[in-house]
Amino acid sequence: MSDLYPYLGALLVLGTMAATWAARLGHASRHQAPTATVFTAHEPGTRWLACHATRCAHMTTRHRPTADGAWTCTGCGTTTGGEA
Ligand SMILES: [Zn+2]
């Protein structure tokens, strides 16, 4: 009986591989469902500027103009000059 242990182990490994492969196939087919692309309108007057605040991490975010000519980041609320 002990001679069969390596074969039983191999069968267990192959069975596990087959099960994970089938699960992966099912997972992949679910992800192929078409998804609608969502378009959003820009706020009028906003500009894409680099925000150097820690929260935005120097990424380019939308900025709203302020009354005194500066720009307020829509991501974190930091106000910077227009040349940023
Ligand atoms: Zn920001």
C-alpha cells in the first residue's frame, strides 16, 4: 500500500490543478462581460494642473478658478497660483 502514496499525491496535485484551472476559466469568462463606458462632463472653467499637496502626490488634478485668479484643487482643496 505504501507504494501507492506517490501516485496518490500526484493525483491530488493534478486534481487541485484541474480545479483551480476550471475556477480561473469561470472567473475569466465573467470578466469578459461588456461594461458601459461612463463619460462625465467637465465643470466649466476648470483646468488640469499639477497639485503638489501630499494627498494628491504631484498628480495632475482638476482645479477650479478662484475670484483672485488662483486655482483650487478639486482633489484636496489646496489653492495654488495659476502657473502651477
Ligand atoms: Zn490636490
